[in-house]
Amino acid sequence: MFDESFDVALKIVRTEYLETNFPNTWQFSRDLDTMLNANF
């Protein structure tokens, strides 16, 4: 589920930010606490 959500979000931001290179996969921890509290 996480990978699918990331793929959908990635498609959206890639169409809106054409000059920005985004990684094809999530580069950070998948731990819920980390995702909610980490500074990216």
C-alpha cells in the first residue's frame, strides 16, 4: 500500500515540478513515528 501511494504521489509531483529530479523509490525510513516526526 505504501509503495502504491508513493507511486501516485510521485506521478503528481513529477507533472507539476518538471525541473526537479525525484527518486523512484522512498529514500527514508518507513517507520510511522519517523515519517510523522522527522525533518525532511
